[in-house]
Amino acid sequence: MAFNFQCIRINKVKPSAHLHLLINAEIYDPPGPNDCEKISAIMNGLVSHVRMKVMLDPVTAWCNDPGNEGITSTVILTTSHSALHIWNLPPPQPSVMQFDLYSCGHFDPIDVIKFISMTFKVTNAAYKFLDRDSDLIELAAGNYAGNMP
């Protein structure tokens, strides 16, 4: 079976930006197996927060595989996607979160970092903000501790 991948323009979209934000974070209060609806709502909230549009509602699932326990959520946007993965580790270790938002539209990475940081009570994190238009150009990168970068 062949797949036809194409870029879809919806109404009058600004020129493509191809921006990609990656966040690697530690959290001490991770979601549990019964929190899939809550995480889906958070993903929808993030999309609204950055003024993007959902094309396909979030899909969120809990994984019970030993050594890989945690939650994963993805949401398809009219301008691309966002994904969240959290691996729950036994206390006192922090749980690990990986988050990314890729978009052909423009967004402020600091707004997203603050949203993620406050929502998940991030204690330590690193981030990279890339322009993927024609190369992987690093626009910003850094580390932060606490709830606000």
C-alpha cells in the first residue's frame, strides 16, 4: 500500500515556519494509568494556548510494559503535531518527560515551555528550538530548574 504525503494549506496560512521545540524534563508527580483523559485535555489546552487548531483529537495511552511504564499522548494539528511521553520511575527518582511541538505555523517557545513547566511541575529541564525549514538551525537552547524558565 502506498501513502501519499502532502502539505495541506488551510485557508490563508502565513508562510511556513517549520519550527520544532523539544523539551526533556524531570517531574516528581507524573500522571498515572487513570489519567489518560486528563492528559488529552492538557494537550488540547496546549493547542489552544498557542493558538493552533486540532485536526485530530489527542490519542493518549498508558503503557504497562516493565521498565517502560508511563503515558504517551499525541495530537495532530492543522500545522503539524505535538507529542508527549512520560516514563514513570519509582520514587525518589524523578520521572522523565519528553515533549515536542513541530509546526509550520509560528509559536513562541517560551509560552510553551512555561505551559509545560507549570502544568507538570517540572523541576529540571533542557530545551532546544529548531528551524527545520531547510536545515536544522538551532534558534535557542537552554536549561532551567523550577517551575519557570
